[in-house]
Amino acid sequence: EDYAREFGTASISNGQITGAVTGLNIGGSRAAADINSVTVTDPVNEGVLVDGSVSVTLDGLEVVGGSYGVRLTSASGGKLALTNVDLDGQSQDGLALVKDMNLELSGTIMNSVGAAIKIPSSSAGAWEFDSLTLLNSGAGVDASGSGSVTMIDCTLTGNTNDVILGGS
């Protein structure tokens, strides 16, 4: 018989994570969390990895360094709210949106070697970003999918390319 277990909502506030392989690994079957004011410094891979069906709110997340600030895997799904984020200095991309999902995003992404926001060719989603600040990265947004990108009241400054649009 197919079923899923849910044990409630994990709550984390005012956390500091330094030097982990992955700062927060969120996933599984219907993972639920309410995370506030967490700083992840110098993760080996990513500050936050979303890998599975989730219902997660991350408010005040700060990730300094690492390959990715936040990365969604192809198994990601559900709803993710990333509010008041500060992603800074990633060696790949600040936010890697590998899977289409319900995403709320606000804050600042800066100093990524690749893109502040990377949307790969596998994406067919309709992404909407409102009131974001994307600074000093290889690209503000690099979108290669067949879906759409809408940006409202966003600030893009100092990027090598503000927007790169590919497509399939």
C-alpha cells in the first residue's frame, strides 16, 4: 500500500552552520519546515538542497560561499518560500532551479560566478520574480528552458549579463 508519513513541521531559528558539505538538506516525502534566520557559511556544495516533496518556509536565510546558495534537484516538488534571502559568493549559481515548483522568492543574490538565478533547459515552468536584487554575478538570470520568466520591480546591477535567454 502506498502511503506517506508526516511528523509535523520542523522549526529552526537563529542557526549558524559552518563548513558542512550541505548546510540544510530538505526533502523526502512531504517534508515540512519553518526555518528562520539561519546562516550557512562556506558549505562544500550548497547552502540548501531541496530534494523531494516539500512545504517549507525559509525566512532570513543567508548563504556565504559554496557552489550553490540554494539548489533544487529534479526530485523537488511542492511549495518553497525563500523570503529575505541573502545568497553571496557562490562559485557556481546563487539559486539553481533544476525542477519546476511553486516558489516564492525575495531578497538579494550577489557575487555568483555563474548566474544569480539559473533556470536550465529542462525547465518548462512559468517563473515569476518580484522585488529581487541580483548583483555582480556572471548573469542576473540565465534561463534556457522552454517556459517563461516574468520579472517585476527587480534590480539588476553590475552583472556581466543581466539576462541570458536560451530556449528549446
